[in-house]
Amino acid sequence: MRPVSAMAPIHFTKMHGCGNDFVLIDDRAARFAGVESRMAVTLCDRRFGVGADGLILLRRPARAGASLTMVFVNRDGLVGEMCGNGARCLAAFARRCGADGDPLVIDTPAGLVTAAFDGDLVRLSMTEPRILDADVRIEAGGDTLHFMAVDSGPPHAVAFVDDTGLDAVDVETLGRAVRHHPAFAPRGVNVNFVAVRDGRLFMRTYERGVEAETLACGTGAVACAAAAHRRGALASPVSVVTRSGAPLTVAFRYENGHFADVVLTGPAAFVATGTLDPGFAAGILAPPHAAPPHAAMPEPAEAEGVA
């Protein structure tokens, strides 16, 4: 590795979508290929790093028709298939970095998605969610929980609760139990608890890869809206209130048992830009045995297919 003094600086931008926060780095030169998981573990640490739910790298397009490529890594180092809030942030970040086009076509492991701009909002065309199982029954917390299994890029499990009971759900405990349940092996699952209230959908999510409740989840919002529509509870467009209180909107068509033309709309907010300290950056790029103890974690295997 080059001496610290000879290293090119590593610039980053901090963004969030409805409180779901990310560190974004322009890596169109593929400078950090092969160390993405280690970077995510170190940078996303809220005490020893910048702090975020995930790391997003902007890469050059690798597929015909794409404007750019998104590499999304959860804060535990798990490479994610797709992240709706993250993709909206990446689109805004890419435009600030000089990317041309409106819409922008983003290549993700879950497929191509398209981001269009509407003032401070970003409209993101999503891959079509699929209902894999309408009633997965799991024993957890002394109760039998009923989940709908939905694939909206990454896998999601959606449980409906009483409209007055959502705040009382122990998302951390139940989410952790369901996230690793054999019913969702081997990939694991994001776990969503939702309630319908006043014509809107309120959601809380235990996010795979973050291994905690997050303030919002874009692909989770799509999965929950699809599940609510399948139950006959809500029609498109669905207003989804995230844990942060900020709303997302999910619009779609549903014909012959299939969802189409799915669009997730919400904000993408810039928080800060900065440059990593050279010594800290050197620790990220060093071999794992030379990394600081708090960052020396085994690199997890990538998720199948590709948060």
C-alpha cells in the first residue's frame, strides 16, 4: 500500500431518504473494487466512522442502457440487491457529480431502475414486487405471527397489526427472530410491521444488513404497499408513513395478479460533504489484519442475486 502521504484523498457525501442514511462515494474509477464490504463496516460505524445505514458507491454503467451503476453495501458489510431510499439518493448525488439525463437509468443487481426528478423529490421506477407466499406463519415472542412474503428486489416479510398497536411492537426482538428464521433461509429477510390508519399505511422495519430498526426502508415501503393492496386494504397510490414520520408514495398498476409500473416517490436530502482523514482512509484500504480492531470483521458473503 502507498504511504499515507501519497494517497489520493477520499471524498464522501452524507445523505438520507426519510432518515434512512448513507455514505456516498464517487467511485467511477473503481478505486475501491474488492474492499466494498470492509469500507462499509468501517465508514458506517456510528462511533468510529462517519455513521450510516449503508455505503453507496457510484460506478460507471456496466449494462447497456444504464446511465450509472449502484453498489449498495449494508453497514454490516452485506452487499444488498437494491435500496429504494439509497437509489433516490444516488440519483441526486450522481446529478451533482455531473451525470447527464433526466431520467437516469441505474443498474442494480435487482435490475434496471429509473430515477426522475420533481423538485426536491425523486421518482424511482422499481422492479415489480412479487408475492411469494400470502401466509407464512412463524412462532415468535409467544405468538403466531402471520407474514406475507414479498420480493421487491430484496426479500421482505410483512405483518399487519392493529392500527393502534404498531408503536407497541417490539421490532428489535421480533425482527431479529424472523430475520433469521428457516422459513426465509438462506437469504434472510427484512421484517416489516404495518398498520392501516386513515387511508394511509404506517410501517416499521427491521432491516437485514443493518440488523436494527431503521427510520425508513424504500423497498420495504413497496413491499408493504403491495401486501396492503393484495389484502384489499388500499388502492394505488399508497401513502406510506415511515418511522421517521416522513412520507413515501408508492404508485402501481395491478392486473391479473401482477404488479406493474411501480414508482416510489420521496425526498433525497444532502447532509454534508467531507474528506476522510488520510490515516483513517489508510486503515480502510489496508489488508484486514492491519485494520483497526473495531473494523476487523470477517467479510460476509454477498447476498444471492446481489437491503
